[in-house]
Amino acid sequence: MKIICDWENCKELGKYKAPLEKDNSKKYRLLCLEHIRLFNKKWNYFENMSQDEIEYFIKSDITWHKSTKSFSSSDNFFNILWSNALEDKLNIFNSSDFKNFKKSKISQAEKDAFDIMELNYDAKMDEIQKKFKLLVKKYHPDKNNGSKKYEDKLKKITLAYSELRTRIGKR
Ligand SMILES: [Zn+2]
């Protein structure tokens, strides 16, 4: 039985699965290569993915050529995404969506560092530097009658700052 692309008025063979919903339902429709490409352009793949799935996906960006399909055979949303991504032709990893998404993605270490410095996750380097100076002044023993009660906090802040300087400074 030949399956025809589900796109309106298309007569090509439907070979590629396009998820219908961003959940784990197994609903999909089959599209031809041309239309799965169109579909992929419009679909925000990364919304509603769990942290683990996203991280696995990003890691695969580096290794996917050698990657074995390690996901179960169920056709849930992520699986469909995954098999689409493995199709070199679909070029998901080279899409601007994916690149922007990866750029906007920050690691847990980075988040922790931002939290310690009481900064938003999108703070820029100059903002980080300003905040660091402020915090150092605030928690320095000299500003607290020589008390070292903030010593640990100050240490954490310094570590957080150097973490962010290393990571953000390169961007
Ligand atoms: Zn089609």
C-alpha cells in the first residue's frame, strides 16, 4: 500500500512522519520530503521537550553521525523528532531555529552562577561586572565591621563571577 503525502493536493509518496501534537500521543501524518521540510521549518521542535530530551538532542548534534537510535520504538513526539533529525536531508541541526535555540540554552552551572549573583539569566558581561563589584562591596569584611560572617557568601560570589566571566566572556 502506497501512502500519499497528507499535504493538500500533493500526490507524492508520504514517507516522513510529522507529529500532530507536541505531546506523547502517537498521532502523526505522513508527508513527502518537500512537505516535511516545509513542516519542519514551521515547527518549534524544542517547545515542550523535557530537559533531558533537549540535552540529549544537543549532544547528538556533535555525535549524531555515529549515533545509534537509542530511543524506544514508540512513535511519540520525541521519537518522530529524532528520526527526522537523523535524516540528513532534513537538516534540522543546521536550521537557524536550532542554532538560535542552542545559543539561548544555558547550563545548570551557569544558572546557579546567575542565581548566586542575583542576576537574570540573560545578563551581559558589563552588567555582571557591575553586579560583582556591588556584591563584593556589600559583603566584604571591611564593610561589615571586620566580621567574616559573609566570607562563604563572598567566596561563592567570586566563584560564580569567574564561572560567568569564562563562559559569557567568550560569547
Ligand atoms: Zn507532499
